[in-house]
Amino acid sequence: MTKHRTRAAVLLLVVVFVGMVLAAKTCPQCGTSNPDNAKFCKNCGYAFPDRPQPRPRPQPQLGASAQVEDGVVRITSTPPGATVSIDGRDRGTTPLTLDDLEPGRYGYRVSMSGYRSYSGAFTLREVLGSILVTTIPVGAEIVFDGDPVGVAGDSGLVIDEVRLGAHTVVARLDDYDDEVRTVLLSRDEPMAAAAIQFRDKLGFLLVESDPLGAAVELNGERVGTTRYFGKLVPARYDLRLTYPGFKAWKGNAAVSLRDTAYVLATLSAIRVRQPAFLWVGIAGLAAGAAGAVMGELTYSQYQDAAPPEYSSDDIARMRQNTQIYDWVRNVGGGLGVFGILGYLIF
């Protein structure tokens, strides 16, 4: 055991000596052995040249990219898990998606231990949207964020290149109160529609008549013919309807806010007297009166007639004439009565 230990100690001394010799700097000028870290020879002052330092092993380059779409930036790296800083502010690790950046140009740096960092830049452009405004009734003037932008027609009004966020839309139309809407655009919903229906500050009046087509006057002013429909300020209105051959119809209507007042007017026809009935009546009455007078005279003569002054033929003729005058009285009087009634009725 002691013998082996002695051999090991001798071997260790040899190794140390050889290492010292190999590690020592031998002066090429005088042959003196100097320590390995000596810059000058301790015997002759020879300046030893500097040994080149070992170069560190180069680190691999970290791969990274930034993709921008619709105002959203996505930064990825190879390998993933790298730290991302944007304009010097740490924002997280890859893969990283950001949607809270304002439009503009940004510099970013992606770094990971054991890799060379990657630096780059990206430009975030402003995302714009659009708003479709429709109104009922159509034809309203549209004011967008305080500025007039046009009129909403049958197909509405499209407002293009609108920044994301909240916007104010005002619709204006005669005879109505302004309607105000707030429209919000976001990256998820860059397009929006604003359907605006006006609330009336007027009332409505519907007038119908029998016969149809009568002229309508409101407070003495002609406004149209039946069937008439109008938008009016709430109030009580005097109505007058006229139609040829009919008596004028008068009435009134109470118009209320956002309500429809309904009026149905039945006009009475004007009677046109027929002169023929009057003349027939007068002639009939005259004939009846004449027949009655002549009948009475003939009947009285017939009552007084006696032979030998009158013959039997004369007496028979008187009786016959009396009957004829009675017939004329009855027929003429009847025609006269019907003629007068016909004139009054028709």
C-alpha cells in the first residue's frame, strides 16, 4: 500500500513539473524560463507578444416578424417565448397580439437568452369604417359630428372613412323635431347602420265624403278634395265641403298631436224643381175648377128643367153634360194635385 502511494506521489510531481515547464514562457533571446503570464523576460527584459484570446462561440440569431392587419399587430418569433418590447416598453412574450396601439410607426425588439436579439419596425395605419343612415320619412338632412354631410334619400346616406369610436348623427326634417343617435364603430364592427324614424310633432286629418271628390276648405282656405289627408298643427279646424248639385256641408275637426282625426261628410243633393209638373198641376187644377163650375151650372139647369119647356132629349143632354163636367172636375183636379205634388217633390 505504501509503495503504491509513493508511486502516485512521484507521478503527480512529474505532471506538475511538466505542466509548469509547458506553461512557462521561455525567452527566445536568453533562454530564461518565465511564468506563463509574464509580459517581459525577467532576465533580459524581452517583451513577449500577446497571445490571442479565444473567440467566444457565436450565438444564433433570433428570428422574428410583425404582421399588421386591420389595426392589430401580431409578433411571432422562432423559437417562441421571446420577450417583446415596443418603443422601449415591455409588452409580453411571443406570440403576442396587440390591438390597443394608436396609428403610427413603432420600433420593436425581440430578445431571448442564448440568442442574438432581433430589432424591427412596423407601421400601424388608421382603421376607418362606414355608417349607413336611413330615415323615415326620407329626405332628412344628416349632420355628422357637427358637420352637414348630405341628405338621406330612398336608399339612405353612406358616410365613408369614419374613424373608430363613438360618433353623433343628427337627422333634421321640416315639421319634425331633430332626431339624435350615437353610433359606435370598433375593429370588430367597423360598419354600422343608423335607422332613424321621426316622431311627429303634428297631427293628421282624414276627410272623406259622399259623394267622393268634394272640395275641402279648412278655416276658409281650400286645401284639396276628398279623399283628403293632411298633416296639421294640433288645433280645432272649421270644415266646409262643396260639390256641384249638392248643398255645402259645414262642420269641424279637432286635430291632436300624433293622432288622426277622421271626418265623413254626407252631402245633400239640391232639388231642382221641374216646371212641367207645375204647369201640369196648374192646368189640372184650372180644368178641375172649370169642370166643377160648369158641372154645378149644368146640374142646376138640369134640376129646373121640366116639360113642356124642355123636351126629354134636352133633359137627357143636360144630365149627360153634368156627368161630363163632373168627370172633368175629378180628372182635372186629380192631375192638378199630382202635378203640384210632383213639382214639390221632384
